[in-house]
Amino acid sequence: MTHGRRPDLEELEAERDRTEEEALRPDVVDSPVSTLLGVRSQGTSTNEGEHMSTTKEAANNGVNVEALLGAREALSKAPEAAQFTWRAQNEWVRGTHSRSTIDGFFGLGQEQKHRKSFTFEADHPEIFASEDHGATPVEIVLSGLASCLTAGIAAVAQNRGIQLRSVKATLEGTMDILGILGGDPDVRNGFNGIKVSYTIDADATPDEIKAVVAQSQKRSAVFDIITNPTNVSVEVN
Amino acid sequence: MTHGRRPDLEELEAERDRTEEEALRPDVVDSPVSTLLGVRSQGTSTNEGEHMSTTKEAANNGVNVEALLGAREALSKAPEAAQFTWRAQNEWVRGTHSRSTIDGFFGLGQEQKHRKSFTFEADHPEIFASEDHGATPVEIVLSGLASCLTAGIAAVAQNRGIQLRSVKATLEGTMDILGILGGDPDVRNGFNGIKVSYTIDADATPDEIKAVVAQSQKRSAVFDIITNPTNVSVEVN
């Protein structure tokens, strides 16, 4: 089986070499994205793409690539359904400690709910004379970047027929805290830069693995948010 | 008591109108930042700043402003100690689900540990044919922004002698998901923009509250990270 780097357009072709068993799993055939968009999974097809082969078992990273490709096709024809609004609520607890709640969002033309609420505690560490009840906000941003890239790696690997065994990342963001402390007006508040280091065990060559990571970067929402400017408006009611 | 907007430099002067009881709390006098930097809290002083008064009880938002101001002073003289490295570890679970762990960081010239590890589950929602085991990465970024601004609001309010009663925020990030799906090369992957709406109950006028929020924005690490470009390098070991 070859996993050579394919051109970007081609790589988003449906992966067609899934086993029928996989294709018939309820979460593939009746995935909500398919249902809402009227898209049917093509997973029962056994056609092989030009660049795919079935010389070994199909990769299963737990990502439903057919549904995503179906969604892309359907949303390209109904672009208003692709307009999403993601939300977080935040409530001050005490000192620098606050709690964020992630509950619902808007997408596919209607309000959507997560299966359950997710809460995130944030605080400053003890060396900042705080009580360290949660991660610092900048660490939370690093975790958001990490999880976005890792999800993308799983999806791209799935699309390329690469079986992942383990994916681990360490992220480091350097910062001169004289910026946030107001000690030097020439020092920025945010990170000087971020370094992400992946260690990946997968059924692929080192170059193929690097290509998967590169493609994940290219499609990552959080990578884009951090590397490019995003307008933030803050209002007080 | 007046809470008028003061110039930026003045506002970072030590707040000197704390009660002696507060000043003698162990977490003020023996805060690690003070200890490590050899800074002593000025909290026992009862001098009043030019712009402060004691016509009502001192605000107590649970933020140790003296320690932060002491740290700024000490770090300005020892700028190498102000070089921090924040970290997150991330591990793929299955599909788009991953887990981030926040543990330690580097700062004040040495390795530092959080009181405990913080973990964050991330996933994609069910409408993306995922299993929704955690918040989506972009929602995690919104929570990081929220918590950074809220911590700043508490600190700035404390410095200005404004007692907070409640601080709540709703954040919304709009996104055309045809970007991340690869459906339209002209659509960016990240947010089109982010709107943050605060509702704050505090012992201050609406204009004073707005000024506190504006100052928090100005010193927020995550606000800077999102609104300005930050270099991210991704490597595979």
C-alpha cells in the first residue's frame, strides 16, 4: 500500500476501500451530518480510488471521512448551512479564577447542542500569587491548538488509508511576562512563538507521517486563528 | 470613592488602602512570587495614593495586586526571570477525540509545577459525525480568551478599588466551515471574528466598568494571541 503525498484536491476524494462491516456501522450510515444534509454515506462502495489499494486491511482511526466529504459536497451547494457560530460562556469565580461552559452552538441552519456541557476551570498559578484552581488561559489556548491539529491528523490519516497507533504532542509557547505585567511597552502580551512537536506511531513512512501533519496544519481552524489576525470585539452590556 | 479612568502608568501603582487584616493574610505576605523574587508585599502600608480614598471599605476581588506590582518591579530588574515557557501535552484517543494535559511550565528561571494536572477533553460534535467526547478545539480557544479577559478584569478592578460582584461573558465566534472542509479555497479556516459580551455587576459606574474591561483587553495575553499573528512551528520527531 502506498501512502505517497497526493495533491490536495485528490486527497479529499472519498476513501472507498472500507470494509462493508465498517461502512454499515450505524454511526457511519446514519451520522447526523448525513441525515441533516440529506447526504448518504458512500461507504458501501467497494470501488478503489486510483491511488488506494487493498493489499492490507483498511485503516480505522475512528474518523468518518465519508460523512465529512459528503458534508463538504452538500454544504458547497447550500453555503448558508456552513455558517457556524461557536460559543463559550464564562463566569468569574474569585480572584483570577473563572469557569467556562461550552454548551451549544449554531450550525446547519439551526441551534445545536453538545451531548453534555463541558466546563473548563482557568486560573493563574501560585507564583503569580493566585490560587491555581485551573490552567492558565494561555495553556488552554495551547491545548486548543493541540487538539485541533491532532483531530486533523486522525482525519487526514484516515483519508489517506494510514492507520495511526499513537499520536502525542508537546506544545511550548514562550512569553516574556513583562508584557502582561506592563513592565516593558515594547514586549507583546502574547507568545513570542509556539513550537509543536509530534511523536506519531503509524503504519506509514516518516515522510508520509510528516505530510499528514502538514495537511492537518493547512486545514486547522485553531492554527489559522493563532497564526493570522482575527478581529475580536469586546462589549459591556 | 472615585473610580475615574486614570492614566495607564498611574493605574499600576500599588494599591495602598487595604485593611491590615487583608495585608497580613499569609497568601499576601508569603506569596511565592514575592518569595522567589525577594519582593515584600507593601500591603501593611496604610498610605493612601493620590487618587484613592477610604470612604468605603477596600475592594476585595481576591487578586493580590501588590504581589503583581512587586513582581513587575523585580522582573524589570531581572528580565531573564520574566522569560516563561508555557506547555501543553496532547494525546490522541480515537477519531477526533484527544486529551490535553497541563502540568508544568518554566518561569522565574526554573521549572514550575501546577498544584495539580489539568486535563481537557476535545472532540468534534455529532453533526460532524464525531462522538462529542469534549468541546471542539475552537470552543476551547474561546474559553481561553474568556478566562484571560475575566482574570484581567478582576485584577484591574482590584487595582482601581472597584468591588466586583459578578462577571459573566458570552463569546461567539463565527466561522464558515467550508474553509476547514476544503470546500472553498477563499474561505479561511478560523473564525471570521469573535464577539465578547460582558455583563458585570460591580461597585462602579458603567463607564468605569467599561474602562476596566478595556484595560483588561490591553494587557490580555490571549487577546493579543488571537488578534495578532503568532508564529507556530510544527515538527514531527
